[in-house]
Amino acid sequence: MSNIYQGLLSEAKQILEKESLNKDEKLLAVCTLLHNEVKHYDWVGFYFAVPEERVLHLGPYSGPETDHTVIPYGKGICGQVAVSNETFLVEDVMAQDNYIACSMTVKSEIVVPLFVNGANIGQIDIDSNTINAFTADDQKFLEELNEEVAKLYN
């Protein structure tokens, strides 16, 4: 993982360990950090699972407002990750049949599931206005970040 992502991971850990912030404030601060510091992260947010309803609800995020505050399992990239339990990196959203357009400017997306005690409780979702924006480095960084976020729920 690049030095930039190592530094961001360290900063995110510091935010997540702040006792003066509640859970949502910590997540919002992490979203804002990533949105501000990684130029190809144009929207950063968390969605959380409501398994009994088979939907995801939007949590803290940083970036333009979205109408997608509730996403059914299986619908769009986020909904697919809720079912597959696997990271989904989309190089070109227009090439995806099951894509939910949040904005006409979004070109690529990465969604990484958030596991707590083996259960997928949600995900981090990042949109980019750049096609093919995400790399294996982004994926590794975000998976490690979610391991730290999961500690908030243990």
C-alpha cells in the first residue's frame, strides 16, 4: 500500500479512537478526510444493512447530496455487495447493467463490505468522476480501513 494510503489509514485510526466523538461523528470525519485528501474520491459514504428488511440505509457521507438513502439488497453496486459479501470495483459504471446512477458525473465506483464478527453490517461506497479511477491499492486501503471501522461495532 502506498505511503499516501498508509498516512490516511493512520489519520483515520486516530479519528476512530477519539473518545470525544460519537460513532456517526467519527464516520463522518473519516468520510470527509478521504473526500478531501484523495482527489479521485468524489463521494465517500457508509451504508448500513437492515437485514430483516433486506435494505441498506445511508449513513454518514461526504460529497454531493444523494437521493439514494435506501437501497434494496441486489440493486445497484451497493445492493450487490450486500448479497455477495465481496468488494466490487467498477471501472466504468456505464458498463454495468445493474448500476443506480447517483449522478451523471460518476464514472467509476468501489464498494467494500464492512464485517463485524463475520456478518456484513454495511459498506463503504466511493464514487469517482474519473473512469477507471480505482486500483488494487485503493481496495487494500479501504479493506484495511473497514477493519478499523468494524472495531466501533465490537
